[in-house]
Amino acid sequence: MNRPELPRFQGRVVPWITPWSGGPTLPEPLVLAPGGRGIAYADEGVRDRTYDGVLLGRGRARRAPGGGGRPLYDQVDPRRQHHAADLLLCQICGRRPPPSPRGLLWLLPGAADHPAEDALVLGPPLCPDPCALLAVAQCPALARGHTAVRVRYPRAWGYRGVLHTTDLRPAGEPVQLPHEDPRLPWLLADLAVTRLMGCAVVDLAAETAR
Ligand SMILES: [Zn+2]
């Protein structure tokens, strides 16, 4: 398959879900939803909620093409992460990874001695080559140790975010809530959580040699 060049910064590939400092942080003017049954944005638009109605963080504006700034590798664009997790797009190139009867590929930080089955993950899948290879070469956490897993049944599990009170203040540290959780109307979600089922640990070198 012919794939366009991935964007780079100082020689390093910039993942599709990584925001750039050149895009300003978008305002998130919280108000009570109609009927006081949750939170909403005062200027809410169609892109501000997930398909099941959860309020999604806005992150940063897309920088203009050729605009300045640097990639913020320690941050994730909420809209792009949600879009990639929802449609199972590659977190590096933003495209659909090549299909395989053995499932899509995920990279989990840490050595292979922990079971991946039923793991809850915040990262979308990756194409084996070149995206997973680039991720291992460039990401310090993955370079220290990682487990490559083929996943036959990735399932949308829920969202990570911060719960808010009725006076619109953050209610504490980020939490992960499943889709059926009654507190979801009060969550300002920043990441979709995926449950990995039907997992098989694989050797990334062998995967990319196929
Ligand atoms: Zn990819």
C-alpha cells in the first residue's frame, strides 16, 4: 500500500494523536446541561460529544499547515484519540491498519510477563510497519520494554476524564468510567478507553517481517 510521508519534527515522526504547541488551547466554557443533569459547553458544537453523548475535551486547535511550534509528545489530542479509538485507526499515521485474521496490533509498555487479556488501554492500535517500529524506536517508555499483542476483539469500554460537581468544578483526579456508568453526564472526557479481548502476545520483529 502506498502511504504518504508521516510528519516529522527534527527527524522524529510525530504521531497523528500528538498535539502541537503552535495550536492554542481551546476554551472549554462549562455550563450546566439543560435540566441540570450534567455538564455542557456554553458554545457546544456537534464535535463536542462522543457518539454516546459524553462531553469531550477540546484540547488544542490544529496548527496552521507549516505553522510553528513543536510536538507535545507527552500530551494526546482528545478528539483525535477518541476518533482513532472509535474507528480503530492507527495512532501514528491516523489510517486504518492492515487487517489480519489474528486481529489488530497494540503495543503495551512493559515486559511480556503480564497478561494482556482484558487489559484496559488508552492507546489506539498501530500498523506493524512502519508505525509500531517507529513507536518502539522513538518512544522512551516503549524502548524500555514493551509487549506486542494481536487483539481479535477490541471493545469500546468507556472514557477517562475528570468528574465535575454541580457548581462546575473538577471533582478530583482523573477516573475511568465504563459506558453504562450513571456519572458519565458529569465527566469531561479526555480519552476513550478500549478493552482488549482475544489477545495473543506476538514478536514485533516477526510481525513486521511477514
Ligand atoms: Zn499507522
